Amino acid sequence: MLGIYIIFGFFALLSWIVSSSLKSKFKRYSKIPIAHGLTGKNVAEKMLRENGIFDVSVISTPGQLTDHYNPLTKTVNLSEGVYNSNSVAAAAVAAHECGHALQHATAYAPLTMRSKLVPVVSFASNWMQWVLLAGILLVNSFPQLLLAGIVLFAITTLFSIITLPVEINASARALAWLSNAGITNYETNGPARDALKAAAYTYIVAALGSLATLVYYIMIFLNRR
């Protein structure tokens, strides 16, 4: 069990470092205004319209860094600090979430796959920790239980991995549109790119941590004798 604690500890520390860096950069870039005084809400609505999407609403959601696109309700949900701000950070985040709306509208394959996995991942997340714990305790007498836990964990790992191209593609769409639409310029393109890159690192760390943990459980199963 020591091995799993080391893995969890390492990736928890790495996740904290990446998260702190993201918050620091978001705070810094939230002080840099963009041209035309457009708020996150304005940027999102403009990007949607210019890409021919008229059935998606832009709404405000409580909290910090709680921004997301909901394909079920077709809403771009922007946190209060993004919705009302005219900063480069707000523009980058708003455009990124609209990137997901564009993916949805064009049936972007990784997003479609991730959406189909959501109910399965929800089930796996609710049960895998208990199945894995019981499986480790009974690994010699009932190894099939640990194998079942590994399958459940593998589903969540697959979800984390599929999330990577979804997020990276949304950021690429956002940065390209921000530049082409004149929302960002030679002075603000860099900060916008850096803000979205920092956000992407959180997903990369989560995927690597999940994959490392999955390999650890597999090693326990293979070496059970």
C-alpha cells in the first residue's frame, strides 16, 4: 500500500503546483484589458454568432474557475470573474468554452466519445474505490474482485485521456478565433495562450496521475502470488 500513497502524494503535490500556477496566471492576466472593452460574455456571444451557432446561451455561474460548456442544456457557463470582465484572461476562458460549443456543433469525435462515457464514468467513480479496496484485501483468495476494480478504474482513466484532445482542441479553436477576430493582438496573444496552456496542464497532470495509479493496481494484480 506504500506505493499507492507515494503515487497519490506525488501527483497531489504536482496538481497543487499546477493549480497554484493557474490561479496566479489568471489573477495576473485578469488585470490586462483587451481592446474594444468586450467582457467575457460579449466575447462568447460574438464567437458563437460568428461561427453560426445561435442555439447556445451564455450565462453566469457562481464561483471561480467554474467555467464550462454544458452540451445537455447548450449553455456556455462563465464564472462571475469571467462573465463581467474585459480582461485577456476572461476572453481566453470565454473563447475556450465556446470552443467546446463548436466541437458539439460539428460532432467533434473525442467530445462525442467523452459525452457517451459520462454515465459509465459516473457509475465507475461511485464504486471503484470500494471494489479496489476489497480487491486488494482479498487479492490472493478472490483476485477477480481486484480485476473488476481495475476495469472500473480503467474507465475513469480512459475518460481523463480522452479529455486531453478535447481541451487542447478547444483552446486551439479559441486562440485562432481570438486572433482572427481582432480580440487579441501582438501584445495579448501571448498572455491568452499562456493562460490556456496553464489550464491544459491541470488535465495533463490528472491523466498522468490516473494512468500511473492504474499501472500500480495492475502490478498488484499480476504479482498477487
